[in-house]
Amino acid sequence: MKKTFFFFLGVLCVLGYYSCTKKMANDTDLAQANEFAVDRADAVGWLSRHLTQRSPGETTVVYHSIVWQYLDEDTQHALRSAINQAGRAATDDAPLAWLAFELGAEGQPPTLTLTLWPGGSRRLLARAHPHGAWIAWHGSPRG
């Protein structure tokens, strides 16, 4: 059976949402109780380092949600480059997936996109409310 590793970029809370801070503390406690490592690190260095440690028989998933807008252009470029470089090195036995839930174009709701390597095919999976109040799936999941 293939193992799947998830890398989550950024946990951000909007100021004024006390419950978000409390939820982050609860999530951290839950992760540690279940022996998941919780790292505090620069996103570019952390992701670049972990993307070079992939092994055959493992699927690697890079996931982020409503964080891209908070990153400066240099950081966005460096992350995109690290992910694309890892994608070019992906194989059928060690694929890479980039799952992103980020704000859409001006006035549009956030989009959930999936890019898969090898191949680098990208597809729109859904549009959704940023806090999950609704979701509109696009196309067939087997596509």
C-alpha cells in the first residue's frame, strides 16, 4: 500500500477570531497526541527540504488553504518553483499532487485546484465559500 504524506503550508487566522487561535492550539495538541510532527519554519526552506526526501511507493501531497494572498511575490515564486521542480522529478511510483484552496479572481469565490505529476496536469475541482458554507464541485471526480 502506498503511503501519502501531506505538507500543509501556513496556518493563518484573521485578527479578532479568538476561536481560531483556540482551534489552532487544539489542532496542535491533537497532532502531537497522534505522533504527527508539528514544525514551525520558513515555508520555502521547509518545503524544499521535505520535497527532496520523497521515496518510491509514496504519494506526496502539498496542500494549502487561503494562505497564498499573505505571501509576498518572492515567496510565492520560490514555493511555486520548489513544487514545480519536485513535480518534474515525480514518477509513477512517487507521484506529487499540489492541492490548493485559494481566492479566485477579483470578485470570484475561492477555487480548489489539483495539479498532478508526473505530467503536471491541473484541474479545477470546485469553487467554495472561504469558510465552507457552500461548495460547488466541477466535473466528474474521475474526469
